[in-house]
Amino acid sequence: MSHGIFPEAKDFEISHSQFIDHSRAQNTRIVNPQYITGPQTVHISSSTFNNARSRGGDKMSGFTRLLLASNIEALHDSSARYPPPRCHPGTRYRYIDKIANWSSSSHKHKRRIIWVHGPAGVGKSAVAQTCAEELTKMGKLGATFFFSRPNGRDRPDRLFTTISYELAVKDESCRKILNNMIQSDPSLLEKSIRQQFQDLIVTPLAELRAGGKDMKELVVIIDGLDECFSNEAQCDIVEIVAASVKDQTTPLLWVFVSRPEADIKSTFISPHIFRLSLHLELPVSRDIDHEIAKFLTDELESVRWKHALPSSWPSERNIGTLVNLSAGLFIYANTVIRFIRDENSPGPDDQLQTVLALAQRLASDEETHPLFELDLFYHLIMQRVPRKVLPTTLKILLLTTFENGTEITINAGVLGLSEAQFSNACRSLHSVLEVENWPPRIHFYHASFMDFLQDPKRSRDFCIKSDCVMSLRKELLERLDTILVEDNSAIFNMLRHVGHGRSGFEVFSQMVKVFFILCQTIPLGPEMLTALSEFDYEKMLVFWETNSLPCSEFPCLVDQFFQNIPKEFRKKIIQLYSQTLSYSSSPTLSEKQDIRVYVLGHGRKKVLLSENPAGYSHLRLCPEPSHQWPRSLVMGLRTRFKNWKSRIVYFGAASDIRHPSLIALKPAN
């Protein structure tokens, strides 16, 4: 007997569809195109598979929905973070013991929030990781969340869902309460972070308490708060937790770990939060030289054994030089060890001598800023990238700053590289990043490397925010032009399948996203402005429609793009069509909203755009009109611009009908 969705099927193709499996298999979601092989090959492109049942039920369980709305990669024991940064045995014990003792204290009036802060590279995440492991042994750990901007773990709306999930895993009664709540109202998972905290953490714990089963006092660790998506969200998270602590709505203890960024610092030192919290600083200090020396000695001893090096390797003088180069930064020492262990190098002793040579350069330089030693080492790493490969490597690093930027398959396609070429371009960077095979993506060891690359004063010729932007911008526009002028069937075959289950149309979507974002940053030169004035924007939308491309979200502010275009070029690239257009976001709401309207392109190549003046930053390119859009907005556009086709191509946040960002109409002529 045959099983599955397509028993005995052969020789057919399905694109951009959704399938619901009502079998009793565990919930699975496959968002990428897949090949199904058997006697014959079936190609299913860019489709979504959902298992509709939980075990023994007719619908997806609330608890499963909570899991899908969480970011499991952000947990302290997630495989995505393996191996995680942790304190070397015998180091940082003063901080770890203080947090452990605080968590176990029975003092009735103890402060229930700790803010661990310090500059980049001092080992904050290692302290957070080691504390999580120690608290697990003590039975005191409730939940963890490790933000990471370069690795894409920066969404604030996944924080409290993840913490709620972790707490529910530890308590069956809490799990049942959450399951029923979410089953009854799945929209709880899409509320604001403040409401998520109330509904997914406070409410179920209150129900536990009301039922006579209070959850014990557990610690929640939130690391890398400064790497959360926006400054506003960072401060809101602290305010939400502090309000809960003040009102005693949960029995939880909270540890925040971050850099002392201005907004975060001002939030923690505000009077109403300061009195609720303890502040623990991890400074850049030579007082920890003995701990860095211990770490280097132990790690290099393992290198010596592995490579059968002499017992005198490395010398005490070498260790002392490395400690001086580290200058109180554990990240420096960690990166040195990965650099020396690099399997693509001539060998550990050559690598060690290369690092030691930095000491002479350091002695002759008058720079004194706190990260100068680290910057010097990052310069050394970048200088080892072959000159012919460097432009490609810089473009790869630039792409990682965008959404989905760490996905190798997509970004290899954007740059026109094979995955082997992509990996080869990263070969010299193994001391600062890892190229993972499955899922194929880049994993950064520390945010400080990307901070370095984005600061022209620190990275100089290796900065990814200047010449690299202009080069990639030009390359992407040329590729988009090529795709749009070629025969459509040839393009379909070219983009049909990229690899690892990713569609070439996803590559095209990413190309469009990245290109328009890059046009918002550094000024555009005459050559690029001329190319933009000649670009066929209308054909791009036709291409999207013809190939039934799925909706695609990307950050782009039309007004910012408009401001980056010199006035003398605006008539042919983008111009303000009308100051405002008022509409109501719902037939039941009397409140009006105003939007600006622009024309992108000119002649037969133009499209009409409108943007929410609130500057909502996620746009959606969608080939068909959506019933989710406010009818009054659609009708308002059609009424105002009667000479444009009534069928509308939408850019905008379709998931939030109150804040459409961009809508495009095709000209009738």
C-alpha cells in the first residue's frame, strides 16, 4: 500500500503551493523547495508543508505553536551555538559565584535583577553561558536567550515566546495552561512584546499560583541585549521585566548581559529600575592577565600534543607576549587560539610567530583606543585573504548584514558563486567565523568582528560600508538588468533550483532587497544614477507577476531612497507625485492616516509607490492584490490615480494591515 501525499505519482512539478498533512506524524514545516525521489522524480518548488495534527488531536497543539514562534537557536544548549563560548576552568569565578550565590539567597528583600555589563570582548557571553550551566546543575535555571545580531538572533518578538516555552518545558501544569490558552487564541503569539509577556509568562504563572502550585524561584538569563534589533525594543524589554519585578507578578529572577550602550545604561540607572537591580561590571582590565595566561597555556598545550611539538613550545615569553597583546580582552585570546589552530594554515608554529610579530607593530604605533590591539589582529586576519579573492570576501561579509545574510545558498546565488567558491572565499577567516555545512550558513564567533568591518576608522581598506557597497550595487543592477531582458523561459530554467532546497526565485528576491537597501546608504555616483534612471521598474513587477513569485519582506524606506537621489535626477528615478493621500485602515475606524505617494522610474518603465509616513520598515513585494489590505486605501489610490491600471501590485507589510508601507500601481499607458 502506498503512503504519503502523492502515492505512485511521477513526472510532475508543483510550484509555490501549500500542503496540509493530516496524518498523525509529528509536526513538520518545510519552507524550502524539495526533491522527492523514487522510481521517478517529482520537483516541488518553493512550497510549504504543514502537519495539521498534534499527537491524538485534529489541530496543531498550542504548545507546538509556541515552539514554532520561539527561537530555539538562542538557548544556551542549542546546537546552533555549539561550541558555545564559556569560561575556561579557574577563570571568571568571582562573577559566576556572585550570580550563583545571589540566585540561592533566601533574603526576602534581595534585588531580583542583575545587569552584567562591559565593553566588547571582555567575555560577557562566556560568563552568561557558564552561569547558565552552573545554575542548571543547581536546579535554578528557568530560561536563557542569547541574542546575536550577526547570526540573525535579534528579533525582540521571539524573546518572551522562547522564555515561555522554556518555562513550560520545566512544568507540566504550566505547559497545559499555555497549550489551552494558545489553542483558544493563537494570536497571542503575534501580540506586542509587552502583551506577550503578560499573556505567555505572567498569566500562566498566576494560574499556577491560584491553583496552589506556584513555580519555584528560577533565573532567566538574557545575553547580548544590545544586539536586539532596535534600541527601543532593548529598553522596552528591561522596562517590562522591571515592572513585573516591582509588582511581583512572577517568582522569576532576571540576569541581563550587555554592552553599556547609552540607551540601555540610561534605562538601568533610571531611579525606578536602579532600586530594583544590581549592577555587575566586567571591565577591560589587566587584573585578569593571570586568567588569560592560564587559558592560553592550557589551550596551547593541547595544540602542542596534537601536533607533536617540542615540550618547550610555546615558551613562557611567548605566552607573556600573547597576554600583553590580549590587553585584558578574552576575545583576543580566543581568536588567537582559533587562528593558531587553523587547519588551512602552514602550521601552528608559523601561525604563532605571525601573531607574535604584531607586538613589534604595536610598540611602534601611538594608537591608544581600547580595541586597538584587537583591531590590529583583525587587520592581520583580513590581510591573509588572497588579494584576488578579497573583493568577493568583502561582498560576502557585507551580505551578512542583511536579513537572511548568513544563508550560504541564497547569498552564493546573489553573487553568482557556487557554494564551493563561496566557502573558498571564507577560507582565511576561520578564526572569526565558521562555515557550517547543514544548514549551510555562516556562524560568527563574536559581534566585534562585524563591528570592526563596519567602522571605516577601524577597518580602513577592509571596511564593507564604502567601496564594497558601490561595487556590489553596480554588480547587482547589472545582474537584474540581465535577468529582466532575457527570455523568460530561459530565466526560469536558470533560477529554477539553486541547491539545498532553495529556489532561484528566492535568490532573485534577495537581489532586489539588497540592491534597493544599498541605494539608501552611501551617495550614488553619476554612473549609478544614470543606470537607475534607465532601469525598467515596471518590467521587474511584471517578472514578479509572470513567475508567481511569493511575497517577500525586506527593509526599505522609500523616503530615505528619495532623499539619497540628487534633485537633478529625481525626475527620471523617483519623484513626489502627491504630498498626501488619506485613508482609513479599517471600514470600522474613523481615524485617517496620510501617506506620501511617489513615482519610481519614468515613461513606460514607471510604477507608483506610496509609503506610510510612520516609516514602517518592512515592505512586502506581492504580485497580486491582497484581501488583507484596507479597502479604503485601495479605493483611494484608484480614485486619485485614474490613469493607472486598477490592478495593483503591492509592496507592504501584509501581516499588519494597519501599517502598509509601500504599494505600487502599473501605468496604463
